[in-house]
Amino acid sequence: MENKTLKYSSHLMAFILLILILSHLIITEKPSTTGSDPAVYVSWIQNHENILNKGKITSERIHKILPVGIVLYSLKLLDQPLSIANIHLFFEILDLLFIIMASYTCYFISNHLNISSRGRWLLFVAIFFNYGIMKYYMSVSILTDIMGYTIITLLVYFYIKNKTLALWITTVIGTFCWAPLMYAGLILMAFPRLKYPLKQVIPSFKLLTIPVALICGLIFLDIIKLTLGQSKELNLNLVLSGLSTLLYISFSSKELFRHEYFLKNSWSILYSYRKSILLSGITFITIKVFIIYISHPGGFALFDFFEQVLVDRSLVKPFGYFIDHVQFYGPLLILTVLLWRSISQITHQYGVGLIFFFLFSILFSLNTESRHSVHSFPILAIFTVKALENLKLRPYFYWIIMALGLFYSQIWWGYGSIRFIGKEIDPIISALPSMGRYGWIPFLFPPIPYMVQSSMIIFLGILFYFMIRQSRART
């Protein structure tokens, strides 16, 4: 009976998403193609004759070619003109299909984690009723981000189910939809889930976490040194931002690697996964050779991207990236921080691959352009809800989180109605914390919104902390 109820709830959730997004397609005005990504994709479609000629697409942009190709050939198959309006419409339909797919994939992962019906509704609101989905992506539809949002749930589902072939196929497909999916998929492929769980978490601090945190810290401090050398001055905001990022990396990595498995020699870990690491390496080389053949150099390589994130964007304001993510994805991320140790313990049950995936996600989260973490949030949300359920909280706590999530999403003001950077925005919205629209620009955080948003997060963090503490004392 309970399984039927959960299945009915999943269909109801998908139906709600379908109605909301279809109403957006029918009622709202078509957004413009302002912005570099939408303009490029429209150009590709309208000038598709030479799109696959060598030298026409950069090695960065090639990672987003598949959704553009689906829209292009769908229009050609239906004999529709390649107008901007049609391109918008077909991208929106593609987004709709992927969002519905994500809702069902989250349902299957929730089944595996034994998440209750109440937890699934909280997860539904957190993943789909946030500012990113209901405001940003409904306005800027000509993007491939939604594909990353969905495909990462498929990758993790196939990982926890030990579906190696499906994981490999999904990684290859994801590579040409959203660039970080290639690295996320290769990590999960290289370290597949073991048939037996890792040993239980050791509660004491283990020595291996020290070099992990130290390496991250040294890399970051070296980049600060380079930055200070260029600016020729010691900026207090820069130093505080650097220290906060060092604390962020140290805390999160320490909890992830707080496990007996990592006390073994690193070579023994590599040896135990030698076949899967070889398969992942061959896949990586093959993909890279193919990309080099059909594109020309341009855009960010992975390590160049991390360097830009650490230098330009993680140093905007202390914990500025986290504040921006809460604005973009909702207040559930505050619970992610408070429950990070419990989340790490749950992650340990699913093997090294998921641990390294979370570490990869942490590094990406240093970017204040929150859409670049779109491949991480759904999985963080799922495991946060799972950790939350272990606390046996009272129902009203779930209602509070869902209500706050809807408030942060600004859906009550209508969705799909934002304006682009540099243009006038709705007066009521502009009076509210709105860093998610422009906070990613390096060193341009307005002081008042930053103070307002950080104060709200601190207040909610304290509130959640005492509610969780009360629940733990009761149980």
C-alpha cells in the first residue's frame, strides 16, 4: 500500500511540473536571446551548414552541442523555420522533458534510499521549486543547464545500482550536454560502487584528512599570493574571503575522508580499482581526441577553470559563493552544511566514487555563478533529505523548509520573469535579496544585499541548529 502511495505521489509531482511549465510556455512572453550562451546556440542552429566543420566550435562549447543538435534536427524533421521563436519553443519543450525525467529519476533514487513520502515532497519542492528552475531557467530557456540537472541524477542512480554500461553511455551523452558531467561520470566509473559497503565511520579525526586539507590550503594560498602580487596591495576583504574558503574546503573534505578506508595505502586503493580506472582513462582519452578533432582550442580547460574560480570568484566576499547558492537553490543548502557529517556518513555507504564526486562538487561550488553547480545540487539535496529523515523531525519542520524554499524561489511573484544583467528589474524584486542574478560577477557584490542575505542565512542556520538539536535530544 505504501509503495502505491509513493508511486502515486511521483506521478502527481510530475503532473504538477507539467502543468506549471506548460502554463509558462502558453502564457508568458518569449524571452530574448540576450547573453553569450543563448546567442551562440541560436547562431549555431541558424548557420548549421558549417557547424561541424573543424575550427568552427571551441573545445569548451562542444560540450553543449547535443541539445543544440536535438533542437536543430527536430525543427528540420518537422519542416519548421529556424526562427528564434521556434528555437525558444523547442528548447523549452526539451527542458520540460528533462525536468519530468529528473522527477522520476529522483523517485527511483528515493526508493533506493528509503526516503519517506514527507521527505519526497520536501525534496520535490527543494529541487524543482527554487529560483534557478522556476525563475532563471524559465526565463533563459536556450541553455543546456537543465540537461546537466537531469543527467547527473541518472549518473548517480546507475552508480548506486552498479549499472556499468548504462553509466558509461550516460557519461558519454552527458559530456556533450554539460561539460562537468564528463568528469563526474568518469569519477563514478573509475571508482564503482563495491558489492560490500565500506567499514563504519571512525568517529575520531584521522591523519589522512590533514594532508588533504593542507594540499587544498596550499593551492589556495598560492593563488592568493599570485593575486596579491598582481594587485600590489593587501585587501582585508580578499584575506577574509581566502580564509573562509580555506575553512570551507578543510571542513568539507575532512568529513568526507573521515573513514577507515582512506587509512590504507593510496596505491592499494588504486590497485583495487585498476580495471575501472583503466576503462575510465580510455574513455577520457577517446573523448578528448574526438573533441580535438572536431573543434579548435578555446574556452576553459578543467584546471584553468578551477584557477579562475579560486582567483576571481571565491574571493568576492567571505562565503559569497555559498550565499549565492542559497539564493539560487534555496535554504535546504543551510541544512546541508549543518548535517554535513551525517551526509558524509551516508555517502560512505556507497563507496569511494560518490565520495570523490562530492569532493569534485565542493570544488565547483566555490564559483559564485551558481548555475555552474547545477550538476551537484540535486544529489546534495537528495542526501540532505536522507540525513534529515534520520533525525525523526516533527512534520512542521518539513513545512517550514518547504515554505522558506517557496519564498526564496520568488515564484509568488511569477516565474520566468527576470531581466538580464544591466537592465532594469522588477521594483519589488530589486528591493529583495537578489544576488543570484548578478552576484557571480567578480568583486561586484552590492554591500546591502550581501549583508541582508548573510544575516538571513545566519538567522536560519541558528534556527535550524536548535531545532535539530532539540530533535536529537528527543530521540
